Amino acid sequence: MSDAATPPPSRYKDSTTAWLILAVGVFAYFSAVAQRTSFGVATVEAADRFQTAASGLSMFSMMQVLVYAVLQVPVGVLVDRYGPRILITIGAVSMAAGQLQLAAAQSVAGGVVGRILVGAGDAATFVCVMRLLPVWFSALKVPMLTQVVGMTGNLGQLFSVIPFAVLLHATGWVPSFVTMAGMCVLAAVLSGLVLRNNPPGVRVLNDSISFASVRASMSQSLREPGTQLGFWVHFTVQFAGNTFALMWAYPYLQNAQGLDPTQASFVMTVYVVFNVVVAPIVGKLSARFARRRSRLVLLFCLVAWSGWAILLLWPGQAPLAVVYVCVCMIALSLPASMMAFDIVRAFNPPHRGGTATGLANVGGFAASLLAIYVTGLVLDLLHGAGLSPSLYDGEAFRPAIAAQGLVALVGTVAILRCTHKVRRAHGPDAV
């Protein structure tokens, strides 16, 4: 097509085509989060299937999260070079293979391989969908659409909490995970057919992926204080809700709070719905108070950990109403963590947007990895020492969950330090 026949790039911003591409992108992310959180719903069943202790069971989620975190920077570099379309498609295929492997697995090692494939495919999804936003939409819409992407991911978790949980209990392990693999196949087909990296006539990809160019892009992103702040915001804020949803929600709610599986599923449904409802509000606050984002994220972090503090300090089992309120407070951490990407985008140019976003996205999942492991380790140590009568004893969850507070403390100190660096580099009202 000649230049004369190509519509001006501005015509594609916020167009019908842009919204169609976004719809397919968010469905791919919806599917990815459903795969990510499906094992958390099946934790109790997995303990019976694989006959393993808490620390062994945590290996499933730990390896998934580790692979996800390790691949964030390579995915960011690759998407800056090749674009989101091919990476999202390959990611969906990887997750389908992972869920099929988990369905067939009879051992911990076999199951962990499946979760590694899921983690790898998941890693190729979020950063790529985020990469589409500034290319296809106007700048004023991007902060809100960032929350829409996160909100859609929460709906993916809702899918695992309700339909997948019902299917798991009705049909068993193999049919339920095979069904999840089918969703991934659908996402792969739609992504390959519909997604486009950029509008006609617009060039947003890097021309090469040489070692020198990758090193330069990573070095520039890492030196930018805004990227560093984005990393630590995501590290500190996201893991409270992420760890809860990925691994410990059902064991905690059923053993520490005495809920039956149906009640626990309903609590997690409220958890997800609250995320969906509050995400647009967080997006508006992020856009309106762009120069106060550090204060906002610290406030949201305080709210989330106040929810945990109430549950952990409550004598015995908390009333169900208190559980609902506290779980919603914890849930706030997930939409609040999306502000990390608003911060990164504000201080990095578009051509290294994927790399910088990938670097920041490592933060929350690195923290989740630490928190998942620490919780399982404390539960095992207490049981092994004879201090708790069972592996998932309700009282043992108090010190096990409280140990995650060390991760939050490290992150909070880092946020304060990086905020100072950003203001020193870009002005006192930069963030």
C-alpha cells in the first residue's frame, strides 16, 4: 500500500480496530490469569493427589512464579523487537501444554513441569498486552485501560474460582485441567488471527535485537529512577493479594477460619468482584494524582496489610463478615500494584516500554515467590517441631502469614528511597 493510500496513524487511535485488538488481548490475559490461579483453587486436591507437604506443594507455585519472573525481561526485550502478536500466541500454546501436562501428572516433578510451562506462557502475556495500549490508544485513556487489563485478569481468577472449581469437584482432576487447556487454545487462535502489533504506517518496534542494543536498552531502563520505583512498587504492593490468590487462600480460609469449600469459594468470588469494582477507581486516582503516586501506593499497601493484621490478631476464628471485609482489604493490593506501570510509562520512552515494563513486573512476582516459600517453610517447621498438630493447623497460619510482613517491610523502605531518587532526578513533584 502506498503512503498516499495509508490513513494517517492518528485515525487508528481509539478506533474500532483498536478496541477489537484490545478485546482479544484482554481475553488472552483473562485466560492467562485463569491458568495462573487454577492451581490455587486445586491446592487441597493437589495435596491428596501428589502426597506432599506444604513446602513441597508450594514448589508448584514457586516454580511457576520463578519462571514468570525470570522471563519478564527477556519477554520485554522480545516484544520491543517482534511485537505482542507472536509472543501472546506462543504464550497461550505454552500454557495449553502446561495444563495438559498437569492433568496427566502423577508425581510432584511431573506436576511442576506443567506449572513451569504455564508460568512461561503467562510471562509472555501481560507485558505484551500492556505494550499494545500506548500504540493503539490516546495517552489520556491509557491509565484507565491499564486498570481494565488488570480488572480483566481478575475476572480470569473469578473463572478459576467458580466454573473451574465447580468442574473440579464435579468431574475430577483430569477433565478440569484439560478444559483449561482448551481455553488456552482458543486464546492462541484468536491472538494469531486478530492481533496486530501497530497501526499501518506506524513503526514502534526496535530494528534489531543485537546483544549491544539489548544491553543498552536494559542499561537505560535500569538507570532510570522511575523504572526502579516501578519495580519496588510492584514488589511491595502486589504480592499480598497475589500470594493469597495463587497459593494460600483456600488452605487458610478452610483451616484457619473454619470455612467449608463452598464458603471459601464465595469469599474468593467476593475477593475478585471487589477487585473488578475498585480497579477503575484506582485508575482514576492514578491519572488524577500522577504526581502523588508514591503516597497512594503506600496508602494502599497499608490498607492491605491492615486487613491481614485484623485476621491474624483476631482471637480464634473471625466472624464471617470480618473475613469478607479483610479479604477485600487484601484484594486492594492487586489493582493498586498496576500503578507501577503508570510510573514506569511516565519515565521511559515508547521504544523501550516493553523492557522497562518487564523489569517492573519482575518485582511483584519475585516478592510473591519469597512470600509463598516463607509461608510454606514456617508451616513445615512448626509441624516438624511438634508445635502444630497438623500441617495446615489454623493457629500455625498466624506466624506463617505474619512472616510475609518482612517482605513488605523491605519493599516499603525501597519505595521511600526510590521516590527520593525520582524527585531528585525529575523534580520534587515528579511522583
